[in-house]
Amino acid sequence: MSDHEGFMRQAIELARRNVVESGRPFGAVLVKDGVVIATGTNTLHLSHDPTDHAELRAIRQASAHLRSPRLEGCVIYASGHPCPMCLAAMYLSGIGQAWFAYSNEDAQPYGLSTDAVYARLAAGPAAAGSGLRQLRPSGEAGLYAQWADAGR
């Protein structure tokens, strides 16, 4: 069995245990240099937080462990196809590789696919019905310059 398959089996086992604990079938394992540094399961059934996904929990845990928001060199293994939010977090954190076991097609019959979210995002932020609008109060300026001036 390859290392990839072993890590994926761990992610799937986390997901299976989560189902037994009344959660959704999602688990994630985050690896750096061949060592598991973080894991996560989807716990929105406990937190009632719609962002409480397995991949995000693993990313948060890994960032805390490494004391960095940057996770270059890390690989994530997810039991299910990452949703757009989780995929964006992977990109933003610098995770270079992600593997998943079950596809959105596998998830569709159970109401667990995120294909519709991907389709909506593909339409772009200006698409009708997106709800996204810019509103900058009059006289408001310089927020990003303030950040840059602070040496960030």
C-alpha cells in the first residue's frame, strides 16, 4: 500500500467514525514531509457553523502547529471532493496537493455534492442573484494603505 493510500484510508476512517458520532461523512488528514500534522472531521452538526468542514479544521490545526498561515509542502487527503470554500482555503494557504476519495458524482444521490456551488461560483461574483455588492461609505479611503504603512 502506498503512503498516499494509507493517508487516504486514515481520512476515510475519520469520516466513518464521524458518521457513527452523528456527523457527516467527511474526514481530512494533512501531511507534511510524510508525517500527519493535522486531522479534521466535519463537525457542523455540533457547532452549527456551516464552515466547520474537515479540511478547514485540518488547515486550522496545521497552521497552529506550524505557527504559520502558509502550508507550502503540505498535502491534504479528504474523504470527499472538497467544496469550493475548502479548495479556496487550500489555495490561500499554499497547500500544493490535495487528494480525495469520493467524487461529487458519488455524493450527488445523498445530497452531499457541491457541484451546484461550483457552478454558481463559475458564473462570477457579478452574476445575477449573487448578492455581492460594493458599498464604501463616503469619505472612507486608505484602509489597505494603512495596512501597508503598518509594515504588513
